[in-house]
Amino acid sequence: MHTQASRKASTTALSAAPWLAPNRCGFCHKRLATPTGVKLHIQNTEACRRRWEAWIERTRTPRASIGVPNNNDPVSNDPPMNIDEFFTPFEEQCRPSQKATVEDIPDDDELARFVRYYPTPVAQVLRRGENMFDEWRRTNEKEGHSRWAPFADEEEWELARWLLKNVGQNKIDEFLKLKTIKRCNLTSGSKYTFFQKVDQLPEANPWIYDELTITGDVLGEDNKLLTDRLDLWRRDPVECIRELIGKSALQDVMGYAPEQVFSDEEGAKRIYDEMWTGDWWWDVQGKLPTGATIAPVILASDKTKLSQFRGDQTAWPVYLSIGNIAKATRRQVSAHATVLVGYIPVTKLQCFSDATRSLAGYRLFHHCMKSILDPLVEAGKIGVEMTCADGWVRRIFPIVAAYVADFPEQCLVANVRESFCPRGLITPEQRGEPSGCLLRSVSESLDVLDRHKRGENPPEFHERGMRPVYEPFWKDLPHCDIFACMTPDIMHQLHKGVFKDHLVSWCTALIGDDEMDRRFMAISEVPGLRHFKKGILHVTQWTNSERKEMQKVFVALLSGAVSAEVLKVVQAVIDFIYIAQFQQQTTETLNALRTAYQTFHCHKDVFITLGVREHFNIPKVHAMFHYLEAIEQKGALDGYNTELAERLHIDFAKEGYRAGNHRDYIANMTKWLQRQEAANLRKDYLDWLHQEEAAAAASLKKKVGSCAHGLPVGDESDGEENMTSKRPDLRFLPSQIPRLYRIAIKCPSPRTALRVLERAHGASEFLPALTTFLKRHFPQATSLPSRLTHYNTYKQVKVELPWNRYITSAVCIDKIRATAAVPARGRSQAVPQHLDTAIVVEDRAAYKAGSKGSLD
């Protein structure tokens, strides 16, 4: 039994424990779907199985000799003693030391992970807390309300949620007045009473309305300066962070402390993936009090059009998320890991003259952002106690760490003219060269602005391309370097800018429009590749997915059409784009990224020699310089792409606009969004309540079972020892054979004759090849196929590809097709046969060694 002091020491080591999350291997951190999946993973993974066998040996020693912490001993760094301890509350598990130690965590692809934890206590827990759902349950039990209130029962709640999500207001009124629905005796008979009940649902973050009055410099007919009234809708960002960091559904993907991850024991090869593995979190942690927990605030903003036929209907949402949440979860819209914190007013500022209207727009943006983010100033200085997803209270310091935006908005945020770099001090004439770009300083920028405001007109103001916005919103934000917050924008900078707008245009100018189209149309149809059967020049508006499809074939497409030096530049750009998108970066991948960048700049002058370009002073080309630094500071860049903000516009802006009457649409959008989020929050509460009840029932069942076996209810050690002795050895659990290939359950062409295979598929040598194969590999076979044998014929086989930690965490499938030609019929055109080529790796070890050698 832990004493109070040892319990406190254990809980302060929360962020360093490698086996906290349920359904995760305690040895390699691999996350699986179920506890059974964890057991099967350990059984089938040699490195994890060896460590499990070491556990078996340790269980034979007395409990006092295996490092259980006490008042005087350091906290144990040993893994849990049995497989069930993977899924026990973390305060009951052993904790590693808070020293800067290195821990070996082997991975499935034989890449070891050595974790160095922060040297002083961080993410210190204060006490057990009550989250929002706990408070709701307690209130309902005290007041005697049903869990479905204000609705009558579960069926009415499900119907209300469906109507709210899928049906407009007028249609809801029609639906509720149908005679069939009236016979259901619903408590709501009209949309008015229906929305009255919906508005009774509790909400996490209410909207705050601010009325802004701006005075222009244009005189009106009354000889007075014109004014304009604007509406600012915002939420408290501290409360939004409280909601995000307290989501119990995100407990398994939440991090609270910085760490440095290496692939070697010496600590020479870094691994960067999540934000807490970057240098920024590690550096900022040292500026805060001991035990503080950082909530890295990730902001994103982007102006978007709402109407299709009226171009003046525009919204400017501002989104917020936190770096404590794993980036794969942040990218999932359904996870609700990003919230809307405000709508910046969009206005034409007609009360200003043409000469001052632009500057007035810049100042309005910073004023609104300052109003939205103002609560973060005090919270970032002294911290705020919040109940986290794991149920513990910590003092949270919300610090603005990243700002996701396209280039024009980055310049707007940084208060810099668009002809300058929003991150560094390089001059516009030098942007085309790989020379250093010194990062801007917040203190120096504020000093220059202050001197310019006093009329001193410092030369640095013009040399650095600054705008006369004297009160930028980031002026008072604690520990915030807004220039370092500008994360690379892969979608606009690489896919659209460097590749489509520049590289494709340069190469098209070299080989001609017709030749470029002809080469795209000549590409064979292959599964996983887009076939541009009409070319690319007819497309007037490209999607990001189409640009990515072009990148897959662009190097091969230009082979033979351009010189070797041009092809080297093209390949360097494509390599840079692909490596920059890796979901996990290492020292090796960063070296490859640096090599691709240097190769591009070493050979890019060939386009000047060929007369395609005159210079490379292009902002998006220069932005490539900052990618390596951004990865080292904030982790892999797939967590900061603007694609997410573009996708969130649908849920947080466009759907709300379509649901209203388009008059005073921002106010209507906030009301619609408030109701949608209240319904989602109630659903999350009901899911949480169901899980809590299931866990309580399982605990009660376990306690009753212990009593039935004659075990004292309070005797934890004896009960644990007894259960451990009866637990089956993991090595003898039923094995799960991996699926090497997948075919259709029902054969599309059963009992196909040999002559059909020879005629339709062109398999003239099928019978002798099959006979030779059977004789070689199955010499004991008594019967061999003949020309009378029939065969089940499948159109395709799906092969499961090896997991690539750099690309995706999902299972990737490769299709190998063998379909016969289909003749023309009616209006349907003839379809040619598809015979895909498959390259089979017979010696995996030799193949991996060769691949590693080529990378080195």
C-alpha cells in the first residue's frame, strides 16, 4: 500500500509513465483497439515478448524486492507486473523517476525509442478533480432529473438530435405537425417548443457579444466623421481550453509534459512527431514554475465565402486547439478537438478613405484578436487550475505556440508587408537564395513600433517591412514569440505554390502545353494513381488532392522530355514535398529534407539559363527555408496544415449560414452552432455515463467474484497474488495469423474454363506454368491440372502493405488487378483489360538492407 508521500511522488511522474493509456503496449507504446489486441501484439512481437518473459521471472520474487516505491526509495521505473495493470488507474501503477533518464521502447519496425524526460517535475497533479460531466451527473442526481432531460426519454432525445443535425427549422415545424408524428405524443409539437427544449441543454462555452464602433476619416453630409458599427462574436479561450483538456474521450491521446525522443541510446538521433517532442515545449517549460503544465495554444484563422451567388457574404472564423492532443486526433473533425473561439467582423470600412482603408483593416483585425485572446494574458502568467482528461487537477499555463494561416494572413498576424518574410529579417531581394533568415524578435519589433509611434521614424521600420499597427494582439501574450508561431503551410506553400503554380508552369514552358497534356494522357491507369485522361490544361480550378496526384507521376512523366539537370530540380522539389509531409521526422529524414532543399538551390538556375525565370525571389520558395526549424521546434508538420481549417469552415461557418435566413447571419450562425455543440456535448455525456456505469458494474462483479472465492474484500495483495497465479501465460494465447492478402468472399467468375483464361485474359502459358509450380513446391501432389480443369477466377487481390511510420498509422492496401477486356455495349464504351505488375520481395532482410544503404 502506497503512503501519502509515495503516492504524491508517483502522481507527479504522470507525464513520464510510458504505459498510462489503456489498450497500449507497455513496452513499445503501440496503441491497439482492445485489451485482447494488446495481448496478441505482445505475443507476436519478439522484443515485447522477451520483456514479458522477464516480467514472468520477476513475479516469482517477493513484492518488496521489485522496486515498489516508499517514502525513502525513488519511484520505480519497472513496468507493471501483469497484463491487467495496463488498464488500471494510473495512480495505482508504478512511476518512473523524474530524472532526465533514457528509456528503451522498441517499436514494431525495429526502431527503438529512447525517451528523455524533463529533469524537473512537470505536469504536477494537485488533487483528484471533478470534470464537467461529473458535475452534471451530481446535479441531475440531486435535482432528480432524468439523463434525457429536458426530453422525455431516449427515443425522443435521439429524434431531437437527428432533427437538429439534419433538418432545417421550417422543415422541423412541418415534420412535428405531421399526423403520424403527433400520434407519438412527443413533448414538442412545434419548432418553437422544440427549440425551447434544445436551448435548455447545458453548454460549455457561451458566446459573448461585443459591439464595436469605429470612426473613420471621411466626412458625411452632416460634416461629421462617418462611423461604422460592427459585431464581434467571441468565446472565452480559457474556458475553451478547459473543455478540450478535460475531454475524457481524449484521455488516451493527451500529453502533459515535454520529452525528447531518440532512436539510439547515445541520444544522437532525434525523433520528432508530436508537439511535446519538439524543442519549443522543452524550452518554454524552463520559464515556468516547477510543476507547471503547459497547454500549447494552436490558433488558426481564414476568411471564407459563405454564399454561392452573392459574393459579399463572408465569415472570418478563428479556431483554437491545444498541442496536448495528439495531432492525428486533432485532424479528425469528428473528435471535436478544435473549437471556434470567434468570428472577426468582415466590413468594407467605407467610413475610411482609400488611402487609409487598408491600414484600418489591419488595426481592426488586431483589435478583435486582442479582445478574443485577452483572457490568455493573465492565465499564461499565473496559470489556471483545470481538471484534465485523466481526472487530475493541474495548474495549466495556456501559451500561444502556433498560428496556422496562409501567407497573406501570416503577414497580417506578424504585422509585416507581404513583400517581406513574416518570420525572418531577410530582404525581398535575397529570398531566392538559401542564405540564412534571422528570426524576428518580438521585443525589438515592439521597440521599433513604439519609436515609430512617437514620430522618430526609425530606419528599421522600413527595412523590416513593418506596418504602423502599434497595438498588435500578441504584444502582451506571455512567452509568445509570434514570429516563431508561424507554422509552414504545406497546402498553399508546397502543393499549390511551389509545385502547381511554379514548377509545373516552368516545365510546361519548356516542353510546351500540348506535350505536357499528351504525357499526362499517356499514363496508364494504375490503382492508387489518378489518370488525367483529358490532360491538365483544361482544368481551371484545382483541388489539393489533384495536385497531390500530379506529384506522384510528375518526375516519371518528365523523363526524356527535359534535361537531366531540370529533372534533378524537379525530383528535389518532389522529395522535399513528400518528406515535409512525414507524420514522424527523424535526424535522417531532416538530413534528407536539407539535401533536397540544397539540391534545388544548387541547380535551380537552369531555369534562368533556359529563359523560363528571371529570379527566384518568391515568398513560397523562401518559406521552404523555415521547414526544418519548424519541425525541430514544434514536431511533425502534419499537425499544422491549413487543410483542417478549410475543412472546419463547413461545420463552423457554411452549414450554419445555410441553416439561417441570411439576415444578420453571423448572429444566426452562433445560435445554430451553440445548439449543435450542446447536442454533441449531451451525446458525449451520455457515452461517458454509459462507460462509467459499465466500469462500475465490472468492478462490482470483480469484487463479488473475489468474495465468492473466499478472498477478503480489503485484502488487495492476496487477491492480486491469487489472480496472477490463475492468469494464463500470454505466450500460449491463440495466435492471430496476419492476413497476407484479401480476395472477394464470393468468387465473381467461378469454374472458369481454361480456354476462357487463354482467350479473354491472354494466359496462353497458364497451364504449363501452374504445372511447373505445383511440381516444384508440392511434389507430393497426386493429381495435376489438365485442360479439363475449371478454376475460380478473381478480378483482383488486395495485398496489405508493410506499415510505414513516416506516412500513416493506418493499414495500407495495394490492389493487383487482372480483369478481362469488356466489349462495347450500347452507349457504354469498351473497357480494355487490366493486368497489373506485382514485384514480390522474397528476402525481406536483404531488401531492407538495400533500402537503408540507398537512403544513407
